[in-house]
Amino acid sequence: MAKYRKERLKSQLLREISDIVRREIDLPENLFITVKRVELSKDGSKADVFISGLKKEDVLLAVERLNRAAGYIQHLLGKRLKIRTVPRPQFLVDPEVEL
């Protein structure tokens, strides 16, 4: 995958996944999390999505619930994006942020 295409796709995935998490996924109201960044595999079939938040417990709960809903999120991404291979998201705690 060309570098500029990969960067564009990562940026678009970040926007779309943030929107899906905010609007479509059932998370508790008092859970404050942020989708920080997205890393794609070489072939674009997998996406590591890094999550951060105010409290460590909130982030761990969100990562657990989002990973359970990864198939549904991939399905929603497929409806929104016009690409052949929709990456399967895997949600991780962002190691760059101290909790």
C-alpha cells in the first residue's frame, strides 16, 4: 500500500471510528475516552486503534467492550468507507499516555 494512501486511510479511520464509538456503541455515559491514533498492518487488513482516557479503569472497560464489538464496528466501517478490504479493528490502551 502506498505511503500517502495509507496515511489518508489512517486519518479517515480515526475520524470514522471516533464517530462510531461516540454514536453507535453502547458505553456508559460517564466514560470519557479518546481514540488517539490508528496503526494499519502492511496489507491494510488489521487496524490497531489506541484508546486513552482520564481513568485507567474507564480505558480498560472501554477497550474490553470495544474489542467485543470489533466485528460490528468493522461492519459499520464497511458501510461508510469505499474500500475493498475493510480493516478489522483491535482496540488497545495507548502506551504513550500515563494513566
